[in-house]
Amino acid sequence: MKSTVLLSLLIVTVLHSQPRHKKPEWLHQSNGPAFNSYVLVIPAPDSSNFIYYTYRIPYSRLVFVRSGNEYIANFRAMVDLADSRSEVIDRGTNESKVVVEDFNLTNSNSNYLQGFLKFTVPGDLYKLNTVITDLNSKREVPLKPEEISLIDFNESRIYNPIVINSGDYYCSEEKVMMMSNFGGSIPFSSDMYDLLIPVENLETEKLFVTITNREDTVFSSVITDYFDSKLSIFNCDSRIVITEEEDLIVTRNFIVPGINENLEEGLIVIQISKTGEEVDTEFKRVVFWADKPFSLRDPELAIELLEFIENDTVISEILDNDEEEYPRALKEYWAQYDPTPETVFNPIMKEYYSRIDYAAREFAAIGKANGVSTDRGKVYIRFGNPDNIERTSNEQGNVVETWTYSNQDMKFVFVDKKGTGSFTLIEG
């Protein structure tokens, strides 16, 4: 029975499931930092450089104030640029407003306010002092100062690798490249991302790129795909995009496609060489799962939560491994159902634990910690979002919910006998 249910979970629901009304989050907890920032360096005219300070913050971290039928948040980022003597030589301020009509968006961890500040610098060593302010609550937060060294850039003339979304994007009918803008991190995701590596020397015909992940070499290739362009950054519809602008320096921009396909979560080191012999420069980055299900953060708990689709013998066999082997064992279990084995990311595993997160939050009765073990929670975990939910009342005045799954020709009927939100399955 459980194998049939799992097959339904993998094939029918994932491929044909209805979209959730809300993004599944475990008790509203966010997996990512409250504020992402990244310093990007691009060559500027007159032997100087542009420093772009990019940032993003989820709506859930902003304070929204209701105004009529709208909810409004106001945010400010202020950055002081100091030289090697800690003397402030420039200051940038960016104030932004977010206006939404749907209250649910004010708690969203998947919608973001994004922006950037730009500085022109002629030297090598700088420090950025950032203060972010929620203008509605008046809460002001000074961030840890960032020291910026341009020495490596000025010597190798190879600049920050920029993580961009794969595919074509347009802003006012102009084709642009969209920055992922997760603080320089590479997203661990089913979505594909590319790596853009700007080089100032236009005679460079190829780059030798090696990436190590958890001490293993996961990528080593000669990159010959490039385009020459005058890169510039601007904000388009609350997204940070890269386009071309006149009067700037032409760079040769190498593309590493699908950079995240074979990268596990964790720290990576990107080594770049122009000759394939000596490493000209290297960059440390993090592969980060921004929307990782909360129920998947503890490997032991994640294994135990297989109880809804797997028998006790299989679960016990996985738990017989040493504790430090739990992540590997869990990954191996889900690998047998992975529809995209050519990539590291397993969308089936994410779907299952996302359902658990959703059930924990949405189906908890009054006085209960979460709704995972409720009848509605169990059905949701196995079969996902129903095609239709109908609410009625019976002769006793109890609330009755009927869930219909059209593709599987299934129906489940639940009744709240005590009026506490604890629905009991009576049919299905």
C-alpha cells in the first residue's frame, strides 16, 4: 500500500499537483538570513573600479503598515565608504517602498525587496559600514563592517564571478541578465544558474575553471564561451539585472552554464587560471538552499518522518547507520525516486518535506503543536494539495471538509466533531 502511495506521490502529484495557496513554511520560520548583501567589483574608466553593494531582504522581515486596501513597507540602506585610514570618503543612501494588496505577501519569505548602491574608487583598500533601517518601525541595525581589497582584482584583472539566472529575461523589451543576488551564494535549487566571470584583458580566449566542493573536485573545465560588453547594473521591477551601458569599460565575460547542477550544499572554492598552469585567483562561495524545508534540517527527524510513506523496517535500517551518516543515507533513499538524477538537487525529496512543513502549520488543532499527525495532515503529506476543497456542515452542525483529487479519482471527507479544528477522517 505504501509503495503505491509513494508512486502516486512521485509521479502523479509532483507532475500534476495544484499550486499551494501559500508557500509551505514550518511555523513561519525562514531558512535564510534576514538580510543578504554582496560586494561586486567591475572595472571603471580611468583605471578605477566600480563597487556595487547589492542587497535583498524578504518581505517577512519588513514592517508593513496598512493604508486603505494596501500594505506599505519603507526601508533604507545607508553605506559609508571609508579608506584604509578609516576616513569616510563617500556615502550612499537608498530608500525603497514596497506596496502590496495581499496581506499574505507581508509574511512572505519568497518575495524580496532588492536594491544596490554604487561607488567609484581609485585605490585598493576600503571598508564599507552599512546601516539598514525599517522606516515604519524606526528600527536601525548597524551591520558588521566589510573590508574590501581590490589588490587581487587589480593584479589578475579577473573580477567577481556573478551568479545569474539561466535563461532569457527582459526589462522594457531589452534583453538583460538577472542576478540571483543571494549575497554571492549559489542557490541549491531545481532552477538553473550560470556563472558570469568578467575579465578585463580582451585578448583572453579561454579560462581554466576548477571548483572544489567538500574537498572533492566537482567541476574542471576550459571555458571558451564568452561575450564582450560594457557591463552595468540597474534595478528593474525590484530585481537586480545586468545590461550594457555606454562610456564604460569593455570586459570579456565568460559564461559557465548550469553552475549549480552538481554542487552540494556548503562551501566551495572557485579557482581560475588563464593558462591552466598557475591559479590566477580564487573565490570562496557558499552553495545555499534558501527555501530548504524546515523538517529536512535535522537528518534524524527527516528519516523518522518517512513514516507516512514507508514501513518501519526500512526506516530502522536507515537509522542503524552512524549518526554522521544520516545525511548520506537519507539522500541515498530518495535517490531511487529522483526524476532528475543528472543533477544533485532532488525535487521529490523537497516536495515531500515541504508538504510536511505545510501540514505542520496549516492543520494544527487548538492546543496542538503542529498538524503533521492529524488526519488531514497525513492525507496532504501523501497526496498533496487537493483539486477541490468543499466546506459544509452536517446535521449536528459540525464543519465538514471534502477533499477531491480528480486525477487519482479519490475523495476524502473530514469532520470537526469538537469544533477545535481537529478534523477526523470519516470517508476515504
